[in-house]
Amino acid sequence: MDPIFHAKNITLIINILIENDFPLKFIFDTINNKIKDITRKKISRTNNLENNKKSINSSWFIVYVPILTEKFKQFNK
């Protein structure tokens, strides 16, 4: 996303809340908490993706089924 887009939206929200007599502390505490929440979720998603990639790449197992194995050996010839 474009940072300018976000900045314009946050400015718009702040102005609307100020015009409606919301306390500045409330406005900025709420916005800061939301930004922190979004950041935490993004970091969490990134970490989960990295962990999933690691687990996908590093977990292998082999199943030996005699009947199927013998049939696949025909294709290997």
C-alpha cells in the first residue's frame, strides 16, 4: 500500500474526530493502538509463513507399500 494514501486517510479521520470534539489523547491513543495491532498481525503472519515454509521443506517421510512399490518399479525400467 501507498504510505501517502494511509497518511491522507489518517489525517482525514483525525480531523473528523477533532471536529466532533473527541479528546486528542483518545484520538491518538486509539490510532497508535490500531497501528501497533496491525503491525503485530503483519509480523505474526510473516513469521507463520516463514515457519510454514521451513516445515514444508524439512518434513519428509516415506511409506512403503509392497504392492504399489512393485507396480511403480515397472515405470522405472
